[in-house]
Amino acid sequence: MRLISLLIAAATGAALAVLAHGPATRSAAAAVPDNEVRIGVLTDMTGFASDSTGIGSVVAAQLAAEDAAGLLGGMKVDVVQADHQNKPDVGSAIAKQWLENGRVDAIADVPFSSVALAVNEVVRANPKAVFLASGPGTADLTGPKCAPNTIHWTYDTWSLANGTAKAVVQNGGDTWFFVTADYAFGHALERDAMTVVKAMNGTVLGSVRHPPNASDFSSFMLQAQASKAKIIGLANAVGDTINSVKQAAEFGIPKGGQTLAALLMQITDVHSIGLEAAQGLYLTEAFYWDMNDGTRAFADRFAKRTGGKRPGMIQAGVYASVLHYLKAVKAADTTDGTAVAAKMKAMPTDDPLFGHGSIRADGRHIHDMYLFQVKAPAESKGPWDYYRTVQTIPAAEAFRPLAQGGCPLVKG
């Protein structure tokens, strides 16, 4: 794997240096050993989520390290990257090696819930580290599988399903048909969205499940079309969602009056689909690059290092979680995972991408979520201008109530 070392100077604002070096051991003599913090970005570098995570997540961690430079008092920050290949055994093996060899103090990103749950257990067994989960969707990370040193930053299945379903039903979308990926993540999205629809007196007319990484969605989309449901809920992700939307457009489903609601879709997916096919689609995200001056400034810096691409919410979550982690390291004057995680929860969060927020006892970062609708081609003013904001979901309503998650860390 490739090691990218970011040398962060003190308040002098010295330029970033990218160096390569081999494995290092940590001295226990100092509160922050060797005056150095090491962050491992464990992500999907080559698979079907690499556009929304991958090298963009590494760049996001680099930018966070740069922006923390003035706060760290001469502390050095190293960023390591590795590809978990979307395999839990590979991800957990890399995490274990990193931690046992003293290569990292924190592990960031980790898309795919199965990989994240495996890494979560590695960090639980190695409490000197912190897991900064931005990529995974499973709400179990702040539920029954919560761990003291795990911070779940960006989104989860509960926030996506509740955000999209509630807002869409409120806007008149009261009959649903679900097209669902046949694995745990898809089942969770479908379950949570169905619960909301029914609680709001909506009707679920049916559902169909498809295998992961399906190449042909024609039969599934025809069943959804035949249901006459106002809303077709896509309880899948990445390539499956992209193919669902494309084939829905081929069959003229949106033009026929039915609306697609993607329970997990990011701007990189919309970019792959194109506005012609994706227009009108509803989705919930935690971040959009064109929301304000702070998000646009970050997106411009990000684009310079990624060939013009704009960041998605997972990459934004990597930036914000790493930045808050580094602030907590400075405040705690240690890289000990237990102490830093406690400090992260005690300190309010504040960054240009997510604004003000907080981290609960279960590790859930709390912030606003947003219901977006994809623009028609004629509405877009340029590349990556894809969303219009339908509704802001306040932080207090955006995530599962603390008492309902079943996290053993939550008392009472």
C-alpha cells in the first residue's frame, strides 16, 4: 500500500510536503508520541464505490490535516491509505496490522457496512485508536454494535430512510413500491422507509428484491411501474442505484408520472447517470458542495487535486471527522484512543462543511440532513450543478433518537 505523509508545520503555515517512509514504531514517552499523529484512510480505491470514496477520501483527509496546521503547534500528521477491496476479512486484517504495528492512531472512512463492522471490532479490541466512520451506512454502529472509540459521522440507514420517506410523504408521495438490494443494507433501508411511510398513513403497494451488482433491472422496474405507486423507493446503492435509475428512464417511468426516491444516492452517482435520466429524483444527503461559501471553497480545493471532481458527502465526512479528531488530539494532548474519543464527544463540532454539531454518547455525529431533488438539464448552470434543496431536516430530527438505538454505552 502507498503511504502519504503530510508534514504539518506549526503556525508558520509551512507548505505541505509529501514523503514516503516505511513502517514506524511509536515511543510511549510523550503524550503525543514523537509529536506525530497518524491517520489511516481505509477505503475503496478500485471498486464500484471508489468515485464516492477512494482517492477523494484520501484528499479530504489531507485537506483536513492542512487546515489543522495552525492548531497543532508543530505536530506532524501522516496520512496512510489502503484499499480494503470491499472485503471484511481484508479490511479487518489491514486495520489489525496498522494498529498492532503502531502505524496509525485513527482509521477513517471505511465504506461498506460489512467491512466497517469488522473494523469496528478490531478497534474495540485496540482502544488506543479511534474509528472515524464516514463511509458505512449501517446504523448498528451506533446501535447494538456501538463501541467507545467509534465515531459515526456522515449518515446511516435510519437518517436516509427517514429523511427521504418522511419528506416525500409530506409532499404527497403516499403510495410506495420498493426495489431493494437483497442484502442486509438494502433490507435495512427498505424496513426503515416502510416504517415511516406506514406511520404517516401512506401505503406500501409492494416490493421486489434484486441480487447485488445486478446488470439487468428491467423486470424489477417493470414490476414497480405496474404497481402504479406514486413513489418508487430504491433501497440499494452505487451501481445498483445507477442502473435502476437508467432503466427507469429507458422505460419512461418518470415521464409517466411516477417519481423515483433513492434512499442512498450521492452526487457522484448523479454525475454518472446524467441529468437527463436522473432529473426529478429525490434523495437525502448530509452535504452538497454548492450550499454556501464554505462548501464551495472546499470543493474548489478538492477539485484541484481530483481532476475537477466535486466532493460527495462521504468525502466531506472524512474531512470533517479528521479535522475534529485532530482538534481533540490537541485538546487532550494525547493520541490515546479512549481519551481522544471522549474529548471528541465532549467538544462541540464546528467546520465549514457541516457547521455546528455534536457527538452523542453512542458515537453518532448529529447535524442537519437535506432532502434534494435532481435538477432538469435546463435548470443546471454548469458542471456538477445538480441539486435543488427541497427541505432541511434539522439535526434534532435527522437521526434515530438516542434511546431507540440499543447502544450499551447509553445509560438509562
